[in-house]
Amino acid sequence: MSLPVTAILPELAALLKDNRPVALVAPPGAGKTTAIAPALLGEPWALGGTLILLSPRRLAARAAAERMAELAGEPVGQTIGYQTRMDSRVSAATRIIVMTEGIFTRRLVADPELAGVAGVLFDEVHERSLESDLALALTLDARAALRPDLRLLLMSATLDGAAYEAIVPDLARLESQGRMFPVVLRHVGRDAGLRIEDAMAAAVRAAIADEPGSVLAFLPGAAEIERTAERLEGRLPGDVDLHRLYGAREGSDQRAAIAPPPPGRRKVVLATSIAETSITIDGVRVVIDSGLSRRPRLDRAVGLARLVTERASQAAVTQRAGRAGRTAPGVAVRLWEAAETAGRPRFDPPEILESDLAGLLLETARWGVRDPAQLSWLDLPPVAAISDARNRLENIGVLDADGRPTPHGEAVAALPLPPALGHMLILAGQRGWGRQAALLAVLLGERGLGGRSLDADDRLRRWGQERGQRADAGRRLAARWARSAGGGADTDPPADLVGRLLALAFPDRVARRRGAAHLMANGRAVSVPTDDALARAEWIVVADAAGAAAGTRLLLGAAIEAASVEAMLGERIETRPHFGFDVASGSVIAESTRRLGAITLARQPLARPDAVAVQAALLGGVRAHGLGLLAWGEASLGLRARAAFAAGAGLDVPALDDSGLLEALDDWLALLLHGQRRLASIADQALATALQTLLGWEATQALDRFAPRQFETPAGSQHAIDYAAEGGPAVNVRVQALFGLSRHPMLGNGRVPLTLRLTSPAGRPIQVTRDLPGFWAGSWADVRRDLRGRYPRHPWPENPATAPPTLRAKRPGEAG
């Protein structure tokens, strides 16, 4: 049966003959992965040349090559071959090479003219892997400058045509119809309290009982797949085979998972998103989708990629459902409610926006581009991520200060490894540890080797005892890397060799035990389960961790001796003065410290600390913990209250509130701190004087007029005004001192009445008023009657507004 994509082959051939780049949109099942490249081999422009078909995953690359070779009636490695990091099947006769994008990028940087290559075909370009975006950017640059005859074909089930047309000049678009059978969607939901593996196992058993054909179940990761498999083993019918499909499985297991089931049998395949595109699993009639994906996201604060489980995008769940209709009508069972689909993101975010860009930056630097923004990208690499990557590459001597690769950087780039691991491998080779370093590099890049211990040393030992295709392929790969890195002969390894190797790769992740956690040199803490031996190690190096902030937990690491930290990272250890602030005492802690990043190795008090640094530490303490640390008293608080009142009443003066004073600390507090070690040493009056200086002479004079500190009575007594009183400024005053006052006292240039808290000769409150004339004319008669009886020796005139003020009692015989 011919594949649907064959219908557009004549038009595709014509466009490529004219050397137009083409974007081919073809749904799953159209045959674009396996039919296009063989059909183009006979084109005049391809004769004698090689076609490179790029695949986003190793499994898909191998499966595509094997399928094309099978259709051609040849063993893989003849006309059609493949290249991946762990495996390669090519020969001098190979004319179609299916390779992963990372391998292609390295080949392109090493040979920008792509000698002998007639065309490059990007498969599943919509997946937007970091390597795919980089490969496309470099291919476009090479095609524009060096290889205008290089044919370019972009293939995808879904493609944002406008975005690609913006970066690919003269891009032509073709669409092919797919061959899809109807797929019924069933949303069955999931109890929020039920683990995903329990829900998936129940859904698989129901599908096997109710539906024909095989089942493909999508789960976020290997752990969920294994737990689901445990719940299914022994509970499926006898004619059903159970398979697991994820990157860490043996190649033979992966082939068995995607192969057609034997006649009369069915199968259940538990898979990650690896099965969404590129590969076909024959016989699948039912797809069960957890609706979850697991993606790496870089935590730039620590340079660690965290695996994050999140809802799969609308595009991803559509791709998954389509797997049920490749060969016959099918059913897609979704473990979420139908209404939830619309709230999912439309597409998965491009990796370039949330990944470690160190490898990308090194390759673009080798390409001759210091600023990656000069290349053509669908999404520009984030500036912050590029800056972070540049700092780390300069830190390990891979890039120079001008952003060019150093000789060491070129040696690192020659290895098919992330820069940190390439750096480790080269330095380890120079020390005679090349073989062990290469094994560790493979272990870090291949999940599942050596089991799941947190101790990388333990995993390496276990891997050494493992047998099987994947374990053996990993050892062969390590041997190739060790030879490529060069260096001296292997020496007897130290006991903490794995920790030392990790320290070479990740010096910022060396960690020292601090309480229940380990503090890394980069400032983040990582927790280790208390029952693990690494939890008791004083020093460890973190290779992998998960979680964020206080929840970061160790996934892989190794112990390292303190003496090894000093020996390996001595040039990174700094001795410098440290000035801290103790909140409890309000004082500065001045000491000399030896530090490895955020880790303090030793400290001792400074005998003669720098006065400027002490002053800065005190200011920093106030900024961090607030003005409440200062010894505010009556003078300073009174001035602040007067200023707040005046500013609120319309006078153009600073309010001297907390936010304003904190912002202006350097203008008023800094001078008071000279020569001080404690905030409590600053007197109340000194604070008040500093605030007056901040106000300035004219504003201080205006404030004194608008909001005087004291109220003077007709009797000549002075009384402090409480500007912080509830209801406005108030004063406590003996009523007799106000005799003769016929107008109420006012503040704020006559706009704000002063609240008078009137007291008896004994100081007891008798009245509160903001209208003194009204009080004299009103309730004074009742107050006078009461006071005359209690204080007969004091004058109590009938009309106090005209009586002379007094602060003394009557003389004997005096009238009142």
C-alpha cells in the first residue's frame, strides 16, 4: 500500500530541484519519516551525495533507519544507516544517514561546508529541542555563506509557517494528507487522591477487557512506568505481553516494544513521550493518556536542570491520541475531564527558553559568532541564560574574556559531551584518571545505568557488574571518550576519586554538611535522606538534584575528603574580611573568613576592622531589619511626629516616615555611624539632630512655626504637644493656666485646633475640648461647682475668659 506522502513527491522534487527550502506538513502516518529520503536519492542534485535525516531521539533515529533499510531489502548500515551517541551503523556505501541533532551539530561545526552532503532533512522539527534549534540556525548560516546548493527540508505534523518563513528565505510550504482512522475520545477523569500508576493500571486492564488490539499508555517518566508495570504483571490475560518503552531501556527491549505483536497476541506498551512522534507501534488500537509530561528546566541559580512533571500541552495530547488511529479505528482514553483540555498550553515551550545554554554558546563561539543573537532563531536565546552560560564557561577556562574558545575549549568541544563533563574528562586524563572519568561521564548522561543509588561511586560499581547491550555499549562509549581525551596513563585512584571528578566538573556544587542539609558553594542547600551514607559525609559533591529552594534534594552525588577540596579547589578558596550584622544585639560582626563560595571554611575576629565597612554593615542591618533597631527617644520621635503632622496638614516638608528615612539613610544616619560598632550607641538627641539636618534650616524653621514643640499657656507654663495623639495634636494642661484665654489655640498656621486635655490642680482629667470658648460658656459652670468644693483654696471665677491665669492657690482671705 502506498503511503499518503507519495502524492506530493513530484511537487517536492520540483521545489528541491529549484533549490527552494521546503516546509512539509504531514500528519502522523503519512510516511514522511521513512518515504521521503529514499525517494530523493535519485534526484540529480543528490547523486553522489549523502542525505542527512535528523531525528530528535536515538530510538526514533535507529527505528527509522531500520525501517527504511527493511523496505529497501538491505541490512541497516548499507545504503541507509544511523548515528547516535551510543550506537552507529554506517559504511562507505551509506547515502542516507539518520542521526540525532546533537551529532549533526558537532559535524557541522567541524565541517561548515558539509562536504559530500547534498541535503539536510529535519524531522519532527516542531518539537523544538535545543539541539534542533541550534542545528537549524547553523545550517541556515552555512547555506547562506558557504553552501547555497545545500537542499533543506523541514518536516512536521504541525508547523508555525509564519515563524519559519521569517527565518528561512524563500521557504515553500507543502501539505500532505495523512492516513488516519477515526479515534473516539473518552475522558474518564482521575480521583485526585489516586496515584497515577494506580489509575493507569486500572484503565489498562479495563481497555484490554473491553477493546480489541494493543494498548499504548503514556506516563511522564520511567519511575511511573515501572510502578505501573508492577501493578499489571500477573494481572493481564495470557495473550497480552507487557513492554516498557523509555530511553534507559536496552535496545532489544525498545525494538520489541515497537515491533508488531506475534500472530494471535496483543501487547501493552507503557511509554514516555518518546512514543508521541517519529515511531509507529504496530497494532495499537487504544491509547491511554495520563496527560502528564516530564521536562527538564534549568535552575540558573545553581546550574542544575530539574525534571518537572507538568500537564502535557494540547499539541502533545493530540499527537498521543492520533497513535490510536494509525492502522484502524481506535479509542483514546484520557485520565482527565474534557473541560480541562482547553486550559492546557497549546504547545510545549521550546527548550531554548528554559535549558542550559552552555553547549549552545560554546558551539556558536566555535562557529565564529560571539553573540548568538546574530544567528537566525525561531526564539532568541534568553539574554540572562546566555550570560549565565558565558560566566560558567569562562570560569572553567573554555571561553576567553572576548568570548572566543580557548585551546582548552576547543579540546572540550571535540568531545560529544556537555562542556562541564568535557572539561572534567580532559583534566582527569591529565591526572591519570581518564578511564574512570569517562565512565562517570557516561553514567551521568545515561539514566538507569548502575541502579538508583544516590552515591555515584556505588552506581559505577554496580554498572561494572551489569551485563547487557546497554551496559556494554556504555562501556565501549566510555573507552572511546577516554581515548579521545588523551592524557597520561591511569594511576592508582584515590578513595574519593568520584568526588574529585565531580568537583572538576561542578566546582560550584561542592557542599559541606550544615545541620540537616549540605550547603553548596553556589549558596543553595541540598538535603540527603538521613538513612543514606552520604548524609553522614562532611563533604559531598552534587551531580544531580531535584526540587527548588529549601526543598532541593539530592538525586546523585559522591563524598569527597576535606583535604581533596583544598587540593582540587584551592585556587577558588578566598580569604577576605567579612562584616555581618547581628540583629539581636544591633551590632557588627567583623571577622576574617576563608570561603569556598558560600561555604565558610574558617573564621576569626578582626582586630582592627575597616571603619567604612563597619559603617556599611550597620547601614545594611537597618535597611534589612528596619528603623526599629535604633534607640529612638522623646526628642527624635517628637520631631518625626511633628513632621508627619505637618506634611499631612499641607506643609511642604518631608514626613520623616519609615519608607522615606530608609531611602535616605545615607543622608542622615551614615554620619552618626562613623566609629560606632553598635546601633544602641547612637543617642536620642543625636538622631533628632541628624533628622533636623536632613530637613534643612528653612524647613526646620517652617516646621517650628507650623507645628511648635510646646504650647505656652497664658500663665507662662510650657507643655509638650503630643503630635502622635489619636485625633490630632493634644496637650495636657491645668485649666487654671488657661484663664483669660478667649480664643482656642490653633496649629498649622491657624487651621488645626489643638486638643486641650484639661486637668484639675491635682492633675486629674476634667475635660477634653477643641472649642475652649464653647467650654467656658457651656459646661464650665458645672465643672466650676464641682471644683470649688474639692479645691476651695484655688480661684474658680464665673467668667474664666476674662479672669487672670494662675498656677497657684488663693491667699488666705482672697476672694474667688
